[in-house]
Amino acid sequence: MLPHGDARARDGRGATPLMWAADRARAARNPGEGGGRGRDPGARAGGGAAAVEALLAASAPGAVDDAGRGALAYAARRGHADVVCRLLRRAPPPDAAEVDARDEAGRCALAAAADGGHAAVVDALLGAGADAAAADDGGRAPLHWAAGRGHGAVVDALLAAPGAAAAAAARDATGRTPADLARDAGHGDVAVRVESLLAPDPAP
């Protein structure tokens, strides 16, 4: 039970208390505390996974902010693996459409986690069936983001996921593959690992 506040309140960007808790790993302030765009809405319910636990039952499943991001995307981009796991374990669990939900730039939670190098979050999302080949509006799959940042552990997880070959071969809006982005950023070892997935098997 929440001590006070409305779990379905929205701030100036359309974010709910659950989204703020997922993003900050803490609870949100009450509406009216400071006011203004971007302020924390809703109720104080502890911090981190505890806040998410308290807010889940009273929150609208699948709610998104004005940019199309839900609580899962908020937690994923910050690398809050415990919160991501709790959101994925809720009853009823999120369906594939929610796990792979896109924001206004076409970016999914898996891409946000890959960009940030959050390997535990990537593993949790892949385990929940996230689409490793989902491309954003710029044509970049999660593998593009991880490779371009040189996040080796995340790259390895994505290369082992279904759809990895398609993601490794995909070209973004600038015509670059994940390996191209890795090499351009000075991550030659990552580029080699990505390209190894596309290399033909040696002749017997």
C-alpha cells in the first residue's frame, strides 16, 4: 500500500511514479513538490526494487510516457537489473509487444541497455524473449549500439541470441554494420568478434 499519492499520476513528460522509481531506483516525490516539467510525480514508497514492488499493483500495465517509454525502458537504460527482473516477473507478465516496445525514435529497452553496456539487463531481456535484431528508426539494432561502444560482454550476449546473424549483417541509415561502428570507434577486437559470426564455415 502506498503511504500517499496517486500511482497513476503523470508529470509534464507523461511519466508515472513507477517510471520514476525504475529510472532513479528510488521513489518519487508527491505532485506539487516543486512542480514543473520533469518533476517526480506520485507517491513515496521506498527505493529501487522496493518502490517498484509497491507501485506495480497500483500502476497501469504497459503505460508509456509522452516519448513512448515504459518503466521497463527507464530501468533498462539505467542498468537497474533488479528492477528490470521484477518488472519482467510481474503478474501478468509483459507480453512480447511490451518487452520490445519502441519509443518515439524506434528504440527498444534492449537497445538502451546495450548502448549503456548493462550486461545483466541485456541477459534478462533476452531471457524474456526480447528481439535481438530489432532496429530503431536509424536502422541500428542493439548490436550496433553495443559494438560501437565497445561493450564486449554485451556484444557476446547478443551474438549468442536468436537473430544475431541478421543483426550483425544489418546496415544502419549511414550504411554501417555493427562491425563497422566498432572499428570506427577503435574497438577492433569487437569488430572481429562480430564479423566471425558472418564468416563462412571452413570447408571440410
